[in-house]
Amino acid sequence: MADGSQYTRPEGQAQRLEKIQGRYDGWTIFAALALACIGVVMVASSSIAVAEGHGVGQFHYLTRHLVFLAAGLGMAFVVMRTELKRVESHAQLLPVVCVVLLLLVYVPGLGHEVNGARRWINLRVSNFQVVEAVKILLIVWMASYLKRFAEAVQMTWSGMLKPLGIAGVMVVLLLMQPDFGSAMLICAVVGGMLLLGGASIPRMVAPVMLAVPAIGLLAVSESYRVRRLTSFMNPWEDPFKDGFQLTQALIAIGRGEWFGVGLGGSVQKLFYLPEAHTDFILAVIAEELGFIGVVAIIALFALLTWRAFSIGLRAVEMRRLFSGFIAFGIGLYISLQAFVSIGVNLGLLPTKGLTLPLISSGGSSVLMTCVSLALLLRVGYELDRAERQVARARGELAAEDEVPAAAPPRDADADADALRPRRGGRVRVAPTLGAQA
């Protein structure tokens, strides 16, 4: 048993293992396609009046949405066929890329301003909101960092504060644009990934206690944010000015009752509800499809989130930490953005300007959501491939070489993390939720 030669596979077996392919997660594909299809239908329903009001063709926003969705699917196809090791090899440069992207909005002739906010760059064919790409790039970098410095994140202040500092730089740049909603979303995703990576909860308390008063001051530093907060608390106090958007959304939701007024039958989308095809598309869904339609949307996002965390947990248990943390990060990103968007539409949260992933009309958001889900599917594919290779290797070794099935094969997968030795018959999982100091 001391001699490792008995674990060496014949050349034919190695070739058979290499030919084993993985499978993409069916539930993730189902949830993503269902949400995308609902999005197409609801963008078509909610945007006709908006398009007429802007003097463009009735199906302008639907056509635009379909074009970006097709482009997103093309990008997703490329990402799904890209090995994660190649992605990981470039991950350390991504914070620099994120900062450069956030600074591009200030370049004359390239940055594009809308309603006083500089969040877009002009790509001639369309404007691109750079923060949508920054969210994905930051998740990939965080996954790489948590893999490389797992012990430091769990045991030291410096290991935990470094990603918080980098996220802080991006938050400052976002607040300068300004984009308060995306800044808070990035804080939540980074904090969640640190906790899942094993950061000590007592250590996390101190930065949170410092951040909360600062966020409160930022929230009241601009008059428009103060108006959003006050109108959120009581939109009916001023229903024709500051509370207009929320009151119209609540009227739409109330009209929908249990089963809705029917697809295409919304009245509020006819010049009453602002941003009916983007930020407040859920209110139109509630009016036309009712409570049942909203529950279906929430259930699909819950399914997508469950699959992301399930895939991430399986990956971490196989010691594929980079893959696992990517899945965790994407699960946090999709679920938190959906939660905020739904909460805003229902009057549970102040207006944040975040779209409902895969459903709201948009360009940058649709593209980057497709890319993020493709990354998640790639994680599931490589994980399934590794699991099947390990199972095949153990079965063949036990039958052909009389090695116990519990003995770990060598090099069953190209990624050595998938085949770390087991201790006491159980896989040792490094990341823990909120490790104590």
C-alpha cells in the first residue's frame, strides 16, 4: 500500500476517463429559460405604450430586448464551453479591470450621462452599463481570492479586510456616478461570499458597524434619496409627485388580485406607471397575471438560487473551491437583485433602480445575467464531469487492480482539487459559515 504504483491506471483507462463528459444542470436551464420566456412576453406587453410615447415603433423595446437576449445567449454559449481553469488563470487582474471600467464613464466622448447619472459607456450600437460587468468580474475575483487565501480569511484581519477594501474602492466609484443600488448590492455580495468563505462573524461585525452609519449619511446626503425614503414610508401622502411611482405600482398590484386581469389587459402600463417595462415590470405582471403570476416568478428565482447554492456546496465538498465560490457568488447576486427589485415593486423597499434579472427590458443587465448563468452552468458541468470520472475510476480500479473502492484514484480529473484524499471516510470541507475567531 505504501507503493503508489498500484494506483496507476492503465493507459486505456486514462483515455476512457478523459472521454467522459459532464452534463449541464437541467433545473438551472429550466428556471433560466422560463424566466427569459416570461420576460419576453411581459416586455412585449408592457412596452408598447412606452414605445408609442417615445415616438418609436410599437415593438421597439421588444425587438431591442430580443437582440440583447440573443447576444447574451451567444456569449453564454462561449462561456459554457470555456474551462474554468482558464478563467481562474486571469482572475487576479480583475480588480484592476473593474476599476478601469468604472472610470471609463468619465472619459469624454465615451461616457454617457442620463438624468444626471454617468453609468454608461457609448459603444455606438448601444450604451453599456459597466457596473453589470463589474458585478460578475468581482464575483470571479472573490472566488479566486477565497480559494488562494482561505486560511487567512478565516484566521486573520488582513485576509478579511483586503476584499472589503477593494469592494470599498468600487463602492466609492459607484457613488460618484451615482449608483447607490448597485453599490449596496456589491457590498452585500462581497460580505456574503466572505461569510461563506469562513470569515469570522465577530470580525465582520466591526466593518458592518462602521459601514451602517456611513451608508445612512450617504442615503440622506442627496435630496432625491431623502424623497425616495419618505415616499417609500408613506407614498399616499404625496401620490401625484414623490409617491406617484409607488402608488401606481400598488394600484396595479391591487387590480391583479388572485389571477390578474389577463395578459395585455393592464391599465397602469398605459402612461400611468413609469418604467413599466424595466424597474416596475413586476407590477405589470401582478396586474395581468395576479398573485399566482408573482408567486410563479418568485418560485423560479427560488429554484435558481437553490440550484446555485446546491452546486456550490457540492463543488466545495469536492475541494473545487474556485468553482464552488463562483456558484455561491452568482446565487447571491441573482437572488439579492431579484429580492430588491421585487421588494421595490411591492413597496417593501425604497426605489433602487435595479432591474428584475432576465425579465426586465434592458441591454447590459440581460447580457451579463446570461453570462453569470453560463458560468453557473459551467461549474455544474465540470462538477458532474469530475464526479462521473471519479466514480468510473474507482469502479475500474476495484475490478481490475483489486484496489479497495474507497482508495482515491490519482489524476482522475485534470483538476487535482477534485480528488483530494478523504479523512475518516468523509470529505473535509474547508469553508465554514461565519467561523468563530
